[in-house]
Amino acid sequence: DTGVSQDPRHKITKRGQNVTFRCDPISEHNRLYWYRQTLGQGPEFLTYFQNEAQLEKSRLLSDRFSAERPKGSFSTLEIQRTEQGDSAMYLCASSSNRVGTTGELFFGEGSRLTVL
Amino acid sequence: KNQVEQSPQSLIILEGKNCTLQCNYTVSPFSNLRWYKQDTGRGPVSLTIMTFSENTKSNGRYTATLDADTKQSSLHITASQLSDSASYICVVILNAGNNRKLIWGLGTSLAVNP
């Protein structure tokens, strides 16, 4: 499977614990995005990387959230001191902005977080 | 204000029937418009991408139309199947080459019953 993969698919944690999600994008894609989606809503942009550089962070991304893409390949999203309001589906997507590509976003299956 | 509105919010049809979903947008400057299908608990999957100059684009039983003058798009599903049951989301890209400026609709929830 050469699509975007996310791990874990589901995570249940107690309030105050830290969690980390991993995203492996399509290998030739240089852009990687993190979104958050709650029930009945569209995905909300959190942050994106071009190669290893984090080019933008949404104001939704509080200081408890941190994302990295150290080698320009896979990325991690860490949430520290989780709160019940962090419960959501965390979606990763990748794309290419190289000449000849459409810039289409390819999404992973998401990581569903439940904070008790 | 940049907005994407979809209608209906939800729709129930019988297997084999056709249906049309609507998307109205007030986004400027417009780059392109995308329709995504999202199954419950899964990530969105792209169905079509349409640029300003395209009026219609098909992908199997899915046909999208775009009227850039009236800022309306539609997604027509022909001969529906049970597996078409999902949320269909209209997304408008604010400008070219920058995926972070996506304006998402809230989606139409489609249920196809046998």
C-alpha cells in the first residue's frame, strides 16, 4: 500500500496524559498536513510541512501541540496534557507541489483520539 | 467572508436511484473546487478536482459540474449503490499552489438504502 498511513488508528487516554500520532506520507510527496475533525464538521487545518520545514501553524494549535517532520519523510503530532476537548479525529494528508502535479491532497485513515 | 455551503444536509435514497448534491461558495480568489467522499470513521477520498475553466468532470458514476459565474457546483451520482453511503464534502481552494487555504463545506450525509 503506497497511500498515506497513520498510526495508531484509535487511541483512548486519560486526561492529562501525553499522546503521539505518526503519519507516513506518500513517499514522493514533499508536503504534509495535519487536520483535526470533530463529528459533523469539516477538517480544520492544524499545520503543514514542506519537506522538513514547518511553514505554518494554525492558531488552533495550542502550545500543548507540537508537530515534527525531522527528515522530511514521516511526521509526528504530539499532544501534551490532553484535555477532553482534544477528542477528535486527527487526519494527515500529503501532496506534491512539483511541476506537473495537481496539488491534490491524499488523506490517511486518521487517528481517532478519545480523552476520558 | 469565504464560505462554502452545501445542501441538502442529509439525503436518503433507494439503491439504484440518482441524486444531486449542491455546493454554493463565496470564495475569492478561486483556484479550484474539489469534491471528497468520506466514509464514517475514515479519511476523505478525492472524487474530482475542477479548475475555473472546467464546467464538468466525471469519475465513474460521479459527475461534478461547476458554474463559476453563479459560484455553484453540483455532484451527481448515477445508479447509486449501498457503498455510496457516506459524507460528501465540497472544498474550495482559495488560491493556487497552497493547500492550507482550503475552505471546507460541512458535507452532505448520503444514505443509500436497499
